[in-house]
Amino acid sequence: MTTLGLLHLIGPILKLGPIITATRQMHWKTPVWATEGGAELLLIYIAIAVALATQHPGTLSLDHLLGIKGPKAVTLAMLAGVAAGLITSEVQNASGDDDEEQTSAEAA
């Protein structure tokens, strides 16, 4: 869809949630470089998704040819969903960190 310019906002925004969550959960505590298990590549993917979501698809896109204009309400709703996913991820990580500290304290 993104390549053809059909509903151009949906593809990049739907990619952001999983990429940001994976970055936070799996790569946050490592150095940034991919060779060291870091989030270097994922940060590039985030930058590309944001760039695609903030630009108009152009005159050769299916959106332009079909006269489809991206509704801002849908875009805001999707961004709110990404934000909600990030908050949920943070809450889960915070409770997981507390459980790990409690378990290691009980083991000692």
C-alpha cells in the first residue's frame, strides 16, 4: 500500500508501534550499534516511517488518482493508538522490573 501510495498514512503509522515497542523492550539497554545488539536499524526504520507519514504521496500515487484524501482524524487516532501501545509497554516493563528486583531480593 505504501509503495503504491494507497491510503499512504496507514502503512507507516502501523509500522511505528511494533518497531518502537521492539526498540524499547529488546534493544534499549544495549549500545545503539546493530553489531552490538542495539537499535541502530530500528531507529532508521522509525525515521523512514515518520518521513513517509508526514509527506504527501505525490501525483503518481493511487490516492491522488482516486481522489482519496487522508482524514486527519484517522491519522490522529492511529497516532493515539501508537502512543497507547508505548504507554502500555512502559507500564509492563516497569512492573516487570519491580518483579525482577523483588525476586533477586528474595533469593539473597
